[in-house]
Amino acid sequence: MAICTAMFLIPWGAPEQHLARYKIKTRDVGSTATSKLVSSMFANRTYAELRLLRPYVLEASIASKIPPNVIMAILFEELVHRKPMDVKTHGVAQIGVGELQKQGLPPDESLLENDRLSVWLLGKKLQRLQKEHRSLQFAIIMHNGYYDYLPQIQNRAKDPKIKQILEEETTTTVVDL
């Protein structure tokens, strides 16, 4: 069983050759296990953050034609694994300034701290990468730069809690003064 799982994590044949020129990295088994442990430790806090980002995820999904559960799955992983001292990526989606330029926006990193814009940029980045590589799977791998990221996102996209968050009705409470 472990051999089959390990084989699933490594793309074979043409996909591997296609991605090799982009310096996609592999993680050792220990790093992958640590990543999964960290994800499970901070899951409840992360689901609460995703609930707040839900309207932006739905907007980004419509604008980019990327499924909302995929965007939310990527956000889950980015929120759990964000590094406070990382100067290359910013915001809830951990997007780099270069993506702003690719989307025709000024290279101002403070823009990436806006949650709505950060989530929108994630959707647009995935859309751009999907168009370039003709595959959403490649787009997901290219976003992160590691082969083992795709299975993590595939599993997280099927998470019943993410599905529940996406299906929740947004309610407004009116308070009499």
C-alpha cells in the first residue's frame, strides 16, 4: 500500500518531463508527514478563517472559472503553512509581487495584504497557469512548486468541512437601535 501511495505522489512520463524544466521540487517523506501534521494541528482555526474568506472565494471562482473548493483547498494549505518572515509571498494566498505585474497591476506588495485581492489573484494565477500548461493539475503544482502538493489539494478539496463552508448561507443580522 505504501508503494502505491508513493507512486501516486510522483507524476510519471510526459507530465514529469514537462514540469522538470520549471524546477519542481520533491520533498522527502519526513517533510511531507510534517506538513500533514501541521495541517491537522491548525485545522479548526483555519476553517474559521476560510469561513471569513468564503465570499471572496466565490467571487474569485466566478472570475477565474476555477472550482471554489480548489481555491479554498489551496487557501487552507497557504493559511496553515504561511511563514510570517517570508518576504517573497504575501497575503492569505501567499502570492508574490510578480503575479501582480502578470495581472497588469502595480508591483506594490501592500496590495497583497488585501484579502479580497489576494484571493482574486490566486484564482487568476491558477487560471493563467492552467491556460499555459493546459491542466489545472499542473497549475496547482506550479503554484506551490512541489510534486506532493497536488495530492494534498485534491484531498483537501474533497474535505466535507470545506464543502459545508461553501454551501453555508450568508445571513445578515439586523439590530434595532
